[in-house]
Amino acid sequence: MKRLSIINHGPGIGSAWRLLLVAGISMLILFTSCSRNNSADETTVTLGYNSFLSDSFTDAPPPIEVINAELARVHPEIALQYQVMPQDMLDSLIIWLSSQDQTVDIYGMDVPWVTQFGRAGWAAPLNQYIPELEQYIYPAGLEIFAYDDDYLAIPFWGGVAGLYYRTDLLAEYGFAPPESVDEMIEIITAIRADQPSLAGLLWPGEREESLNMFFATLLYAFGGSYTTDQGGYAFDSQAGHQAVEFMRTSIAEGWSPRGLTSWNRLESRQRFVAGEAIFSWDNHDIITWLDDPEQSAVAGSWGFMPFPANPGGRSVAVTGGFGFAMNPYSSNPEAATRVLEVIAGPTVQKGFALAWGPVQHAVGLYEDPEVQEYNPNVQLLEPVLAHAINRPPSRNYAELSDIMLQELHSALTGSRAVEDALTNMNRRAAALEAR
């Protein structure tokens, strides 16, 4: 079996019986697909996504094969046509959906597109078609694809960020995991007084998307939110100022390394993996190999939790990833709904977890022994997933992200005062949405 690792993607060590089983399933699926396509009574549903649906990063079958096999079992009257789309699908989808095209019945939606597609009416409200959806998918997973209380997509793969911490160091100095930002600072100060070579908190400060996500984490931790009650942006709120001042102070006080403003996520995580830090804000994907002594110096000595919040604040886990949405102009909405029910079900969600690894938001998925075998420590994800939120809402998230990065990085590097940077961020973001 091959376990997922972002460092080592070499060949796995799957047993012969598993490989034979996978080969057998693949042949059966191929035979089933060919025979089903010859039936005149079938309804064809077209699913548009990039080529990754045909890939598996372990010895488990690729997701498209799992979807086809489960659909053949549950709804043999429906044939699924997989349309491979370019890696950057957004442009094609905008052209099709704005012209009410029926090329695809189901398509992959990225988390940052939710506001744009929701406002334009380019995704069918799935809670109206599948009222029992929350029985299969945790509400937090559905809410990251929600617009005006409508669920626009079924999540199937993504990422979520939280706080890694050194269990051995906290135990040695008599601390429990922090329940607030202030407690985290207290722990950092106490341990670094005795071990000053340790970094207190690692986070990626380079001008890349991770910086926006860390700012959002802190914004909520200090009691803020993306928007005001009137719907305008609230980046320049008191909590926004506290978030940026925390980042600046963490560097000035030595809680975080001074070179951090030029680090990306990989450069940040390498230092935690090497045992050089007490805490690290990072994505979920290292949990599957942090206990591997060949890759990690902190094996057996770490934990993962939602980022703590101060009183009045909210612990959040800023997420990303893809879900499957239904084209509101589909000529086969009933059949497309049946396909989406299959995708939301435990068999297909498990198939994604085995072939691609986490994150999925399926109820009870990480209690499955086989999922745990393929993804060690995956059970640590569920407490973090309960705090999942989307990135800031925008009709054009790519431009909003760039605006935020420009202003945040200028504040961190001192080229612009915090107040000026946040005022500019809010003004430019509002102008972007008004266009």
C-alpha cells in the first residue's frame, strides 16, 4: 500500500492480492462502461473535471472508476460521460454557464468561485434537490460551498489549516494545548526563555495565498469577520488591526523568525518537521507522515488542533478544495441529481480518501479502518473540519486575493503602516465588488 506524502511520491508497497483485486475491478468497470453505453434506455450525464479524476496516488482505484462502479450498481439506467477539462477550468465554465450551455451536467467548483457562481445563478441549489444531504456530508463542508443558504456543491477533496504543536515540549513545561491566542503566547514565552533557539510560531509570510489564509484565521480569532452586517468588507476592523499587529509583533518579539516574510508554506513546515519550533500554522497534509522517522524529527511528539481564539473570537480552519455542482441549465437534472447522490455517498467519498487522501467532509469517513490505514492520523482532522470556513467572498477572488496580498505584505515588511494597508485593502476590495 502506498501512503500519501507530499515529500515522497515514490512507488508504494501494495500487496499482490490488492493489486490483483484493483486490476480485476478496473477490468470489470471497463466492461460495465462499455456494455452500458450500448443501451438505448440509458440517460447520459456528463461530468466535467480535469484529468485528475483518472489518477490515483495510491494503489486504490482512481475516483472516476469508483464513481462509475457505484453508479452502475445503484443506477444502471444512468451512464456517466466524463469530459476532461483543461487544468484551468474557470474560463470554460464562465463561457458555458453565462450562455446557458448544456455541455456538462455536473462540474467541479473551486471554493473561491462560490460567490461569483452563486450571484450569477450558475449552480443549482442542491439542498432543494437532495434535502437529506446533511446526513452524508458534515454541515461545515457544505457551508463552504453555500451561497444565500443554498448548498451549491458537494465537497470531495480539499485542504484545511490548523495549529500543529509539540506535545513533548508542552508536557515538559507543564502546559496543555492553548485555548486562546494569549495562552499560546504565554507558552511560547515560557519555553523560549529556557530554549531560545526554538521558534515559537511558524507561518508562511511570503506574498502567496497562504498569507491571506493565515490573516483570515487571525481575523476571526480576534473576533472579526470578513464582512459587516451590511455586507461590506470588514478587513479594516479592530480585529483586522489586531490580526496584522499580531503578525508584526510575533516577528518583532522573536516568537516567529525574522526571515519568515520570504517563506512559503513548504519553507515554514520544513522547520517544524525538523523539530525547530513549538507551534506551526499549516495545512492538514503533513499529518499522514509526521510520525515517519525517516521524514520527521518530531515523530510521536506532535498534535494538531483548530487555531485557538481569544474570548469573543472564533476558532476557524480556512479551507480550500473542490466540490461537484450541478449546471442549472442541465437537460437531465433528475439523472444528474442521482449521480450527485452517489458522489455524496460513503462509497465514493471513501474512494477519494483512498486514492487522493484527505480532506473529505463525509460523516464518519475517518472512522473507517481502511481509510485510517491509507491515511495515518487522519482521525485528527474531524475536530478541525468542524471549524472549516471559506476564504473571503468575492465575485472575482483572484483579484481580491492579489489586493489582500499586496497590502498585507506591505504591512508586514514595514513599507506601509498597518492602518494604511488595511484601509487600502478595504477600499480596493469594495471597489472591486462595485465594478
